[in-house]
Amino acid sequence: MTGALAIAAAVNADTTSAEAVARDALAKIAAYASIQPAVWIHRLPDAAVLAHARAVDARRAAGEALPLAGVPFAIKDNIDLAGAPTTAGCPDFAYHPAQSATVVARLIAAGAVPMGKTNLDQFATGLNGTRSPYGAPACATNRAYISGGSSSGSAIAVAAGLVPLALGTDTAGSGRVPAAFNGLIGFKPSKGRWSTAGLVPACRSLDCITVFARDAADAARVDQVLAAHDPADPWSRVVPDQSVALARIGVPLPNQREFLGDQAAEALYHAALDRLMTDGYELVEIDLAPLSEAARLLYDGPWVAERTAALGDFMADHPDSIDAVVRTIIAGGQGRSAVEVFQGLHRLAEIRQQCDVLWGDSDALCLPTAPTIYRVADMRAAPIALNSNLGLYTNFVNLLDMAAIAVPAGWRRNHTGFGVTLIAPAGTDRALLDWAATWRGDATYPAPPLDLEDTHEPR
């Protein structure tokens, strides 16, 4: 499918119609359903999709120029869309929202056309994509491997060419890890930059809504539409754009570059660093220890209690409705005390001060998005331990109030994607998007075709 900017330009120029674009997307979605039926939880009826598209065409006929005219998009099913149920990956939790989430309403107002709600790790708890009663989406280019999560369906909808844009969410890496595994851009804005009104919370103080795209310019257009204060969201804030040149790039000390035996990922990461140096960036080795300590606070510290606070009542009333692994994680917050919470807050403040020193030496960090990828069967055999490995380079970002953009950095021989993420302080969103637009994602192995059968080549 053509990218979002190209579609909007064509619809605004009247060289095609939003209805024609929608019909093409519907055909692609129908064809792909036999390959990966678990991408969607709820698809809007064709008639409803076409009604949205015709409304865009009517606005165009009235002379209105729309920044996302006719662009089909998907919505992770923990984000509200009026007229569709929100399940958060749990059938017994489902409700029918009277209005769309602020971000969804803004995209529709900008001319985008919603196609439906996508699958996810239940209650956005997981980085792997296998924790859903609606099935497990798999890597778009090798279905023996995980898609990444929790925004699994959204990533695959874009990677498979069904839609050019999809909304995900990111608390610990859910909008970045699936991007890496499927060769996509995954943009996680600064906390509060995009409204979370209409989002089922995981950790309300950390949650961010994100976007998947194939092109950084498409993600930048979405940011232009969504970056605004929302009085309906108590965590919303105006995040002024910092004018910063991302010239000095922080990278881990050599002994902190962990790939868990994945030699392909290690080679691709170092190839990415070589490209940065070739492009004129200065690489600065930094100590990841404070960031790693912050990452451990998310699940080993008191912040897990925020997940319990969000879902504790539902879990108490419907214990058998929740995935067993998800229930174990959410229940982990029940024994946390207020003393532990304040101790965690104080330690996090100390780590933030250490990060201020880090930003004195570098403008941004370039880290592997994930250290490795796993087969679906292996993930199901060790769901908590392997999932924890996936968050090695992502879990600290929201806790430390940073913005991040995941970009493709090549493919393993087994056709699974590897990516790097550029991370910088809150407010550097536009700088990160501008950098991503210049990133050269070429790498050791060429991009594979969309894989229609499982392959089991070594990493």
C-alpha cells in the first residue's frame, strides 16, 4: 500500500477518492485474513468503512484540504473507537464507548479512515504478542517468530501492507519492539504530548499512544495532527519542541551490549553504529547502569502496582477472564506498600539527575530496540523470562520521561527484523522524527518479501 502522505496528496488533488482507497484496503485486509486471522479483534463492517470514506470525499468536494485525507488506519483495541467495542484483549472486559479516544477523533477529523481494532497482548501487558484469547499475530515475514507486543496486530497491519498507519501504545516498549521485528517505524512521543483520553490504562502515569508507519514522514504528519493539550486527559501537557541538533550519539559501553547470543542482532547493531559514524555523528560511550536500574523499577519495583490499580477490581470479580501470565503480573502489585512507592519515586528522581549528566555528554542514545527475537513456541514455553529479555533496552524510557523512535536496521537471515531506537529527552520529538527521515535502513541482509509460510532458518 502507498504511504500516508502519498494517499493524502492524491485524495487532496482529486486524482483518487477516499472511497477508492478504502475499497483497496478492504480487499487487502480480506485477502490477508487467510494468512494471519489474528491481526484484528473487531473489523468495522465494510459499509461503515465506506461511509467514513465518503464523508471524507464530501468534505473534499466542499473544498476542505485534509492532512490525512483518505488514509486508512488501524487502532489497537485498548483505544476507543465509537461504534466498536473496546476489549483490551479480554472478551469479558468489553464495553461500547460512546465516543472515540481523542487521538482517534483527531485522526478522523484530519481525514483518516478507521478500518477496525487490532489484537494485543491482553491489557497491554507483554512485549511479545502471544497473550491474547483472540490468537497470536506472528512476525509478518516469518510466522514461526513472535510479532512483538503488546501492539501486535497494529504492527502486522502495517507490515503486511493492509494500512499505512496504525495506532499502538507504549508503556515499556510496546510501540517499539513490534516495529523492530517487522521492519517498521515505531514513534513513541513524549509523555503527555498525545492525549491518552479514551485509552484503557496499563500504567496511567507512563502510558503513551504511539504510531506505526513505514516512513518517518508519515509518522511526523500524525504527530502534527495529534500533538496538542487535551483537557480531557489529566496527564496531558504541552511539550514544547526543543531545537536540538542530534550530533553526539550515546552508545552502551562494549561490555553492556547484550544480545543474548543473537549474533545477527549484534552484527546489525554494529553495522548501524558504523553508518552513524559514516554519516558524521560522534559516538559517545555511556554507562547504561542507571538506565538499567530504572528499567528494573518498572516490574521489580512499585510501578507494577499501577497496573494493579488499573485492573484490580476487574481481576477480583473476573479472575478466570484474564490470561494466566497477565494475571500473575498484575497481581504482583497487590503486596506493594505506599512506603515502597515513595522509595521508588525518590530513587527514580536520583536516576533522573544522573541522566541529566548523561545528556551533557550526548544529544541522544542509539540502542538496540530489542536484544533478540524468539520463536512463538519458545515464548509460550517461558513466557515471563523471555518477555523480560525483550524489554532490556526499552523499559526505562517512559519512567525517565524520554521520547523515542524505533527505526529498521536490517534483517536476519531468518527474515525477522532488527531495529535500533534513538532516545532523547522529552520535547525532542520533532528532532527525532527529522533524524529518522534521514536514516538509511540498509543493512547486511536485504528486506525479505512478505512471507506466506513459516521458515526456520537460524538467526
